[in-house]
Amino acid sequence: NYGNIMERRYYNAGAGDQLDHIKRLRYDERGRITEWHYLSPDDKPALDPDTGCAVWKVRYRDPNDLEEAVCLDRDGKSRKLGNDGWARRKQRFGGPGELLEQAFFDPDERPILSGGYASVKYERDAFRRATSVSYFDEEGRPGKGPDGAAILRRRFDAAGNLRETILL
């Protein structure tokens, strides 16, 4: 599958089955989509009305951890993704599936808010459970997470059950 390209053609049934747009997908050696291109019926780059991207590229860290995602315009320049407002998302992992940090950037690679914060960092225990989650704004100062807190701390009992959540 590595490097394979698949093309999907979308037709407008209400307009006499005319070709509406094309999506061209590229896959890596594990069969994961690494990029897709949104194209007009005449095979030229166009902006996807749902995402605002003409090209979407992603990079994985083994096994399935998404390290980076970027939205590009028709000219291959970074652009904001739909309503989320970010153009690039970067993630850092410890072990497989163990997210340690996530950050959002605008087209000029400056930190930008998404979901109320520009970055989030996780501290994990020996069992890979998130024991502390800290949210930051565009300046790297404490920000607000989805629940309105800058820091969320969790305490687990010996059996691994969540016993306490503290919002700071």
C-alpha cells in the first residue's frame, strides 16, 4: 500500500450526475492516509468547503500516533482549518498512545487558540494515566481548558480507579 494513491470522485445527483469534486488520497506503508488533495472537476486544486483546505497532510509516529497535521491552500501554503482556526497541530508522545503535549499554530507558525487553549501538556504516572493536565494560551501563560480550568489534577487509587479530580 505504501505510496498508493486512491481517487474518489463525487457526483452531484441533483445536477444530472455532474462531477462535483475529486479527492485524491495518498497512503503510507501501514495503509494510513498521509495526505489528501481536494480537486475541482477539472482536476485543479480547490478548497474543501468543509475544512477550507486544498491539501491536508499528516505525519505519524509509530504505531498510530498522529504527530503533525497541516492544512494547506491551493498554492501549498499553510492556511487555517475551517472553524477550528489552526493551520498546524503538533503532538508529542511518550510511548504508544501516550500523548504528552499538543499545540496549535496559525499559518505563520505562531501559537493560536483552539478550543480555548493554544497548547496542553500531560503528566502521566507509571501506568500512563494522565495525572495532571495543564492548558496554556498563545503566550505560554496558564490558559483555560474545556472545563474552564488552567490545570486539572487526577488522583487514582491502588486499583486504578479515578478517585479525585481537582480543577485549578
